[in-house]
Amino acid sequence: MSQPTLRVVARLAANPDKVAELKSLLLSIMEPTRKEKGCIKYELLQNQADPTDFTFVEEWESADLLELHLGSTHIQDAVQQLEGLAVAPPDIRRYELLA
């Protein structure tokens, strides 16, 4: 039996006057993240009813590889740019698939 993957949901809320800037920043990390070892799925969603609400839906081979992602240069650079764009730090939740 193969090792279960790790699922992640990460939500961010943009300052209402910074939606376009936050969206651009989040889109900029898509390509380098998708090339990372262990990244199975990395999707960015924007809420249709509330455009300030962004959500990443991710799947990683392991928690260790997720930790490498979180420490990567492009993620750390993006985190530094969040101040003023997002109303709070990202809400990152880890899940395991049950069924």
C-alpha cells in the first residue's frame, strides 16, 4: 500500500483595495511551486461571491516535502510581501484523505 498524501487548504483574505495586487502575488508562486519535488496538486481559487477570499488547494507527497515548500525562497519572499495586501497571515490547514 502506498503512503497517503497530505492535503492542504490555505486561505488568505485580501485587503479590499489590494485584491489585484494579492492575486498577482499568489499567481506568481504557482509555477515554481508546481515544479517542486513532492507537489502533486497546487491550485489557486478565488471566491466568486467575495473576491477578497483566496484559497489554495494542495496535495503533497509528504509533510517533509510540504515543509521544504514552506521554506522555499519563492514562498518566503511572498510571505514578506503579504503585509498590507492581506488582512491576516494565511490560514493553513493540513488534512488526510479519509474516503
